[in-house]
Amino acid sequence: MRELMQPSKDEIKLVEVLHALADPVRLTILGRLADSGRESCSGISETIDVHQTTMSHHYRVLREAGLTWTTVEGRSRYVSLRREDLNERFPGLLDAVLAPLRAG
């Protein structure tokens, strides 16, 4: 299996984070991860009405922007929010983005 491209904390760029946050499906994924901490890609996909290939694209954009961390365990992929890394790089940004998702 090929290695997944995931930037180190110092390689996370604000412009790429903001681009990833500009999509409602990706915001929904982040909201789920903020609540659960870690989920399987298939578990999240079951609750979002988007084609599987489109979901794969969204997971890739989030991972490559540095918003999520993906681990491969056997045939499953698990996604987690990189809260600590993001808070260290851009203090308050993640909380500001997630607050409206929790409010309503």
C-alpha cells in the first residue's frame, strides 16, 4: 500500500486549510470528528449522502491540508482531527469554524 501524503505540523499552510474548510461536506466531516475524535471513513460516509468517490476526494483534501490524520489498519482507514497541531499553528481558528456547527 502506498504511503498517504500527510503534512507535518510545520508544513500546514493557512491557504490550504481555508480552501479545505470552504466545502459544506468537509465541514460536516470535521464536525463529526470534533465530536467523536476518531472514526472510520466508512462510518462517516454512511451518514452523508454523497457518492463514495466524492467522499474519498473530501477525505484526501482534508488530509493533505493538514486538518485530519488518516491511519490505515488492515483494510480500514480511520480519520481523526488534528486539533492540537491546528491550534498550535492557527490558534482559535478551528474553534471559530466549529462553533456554528455545534450551535445549530
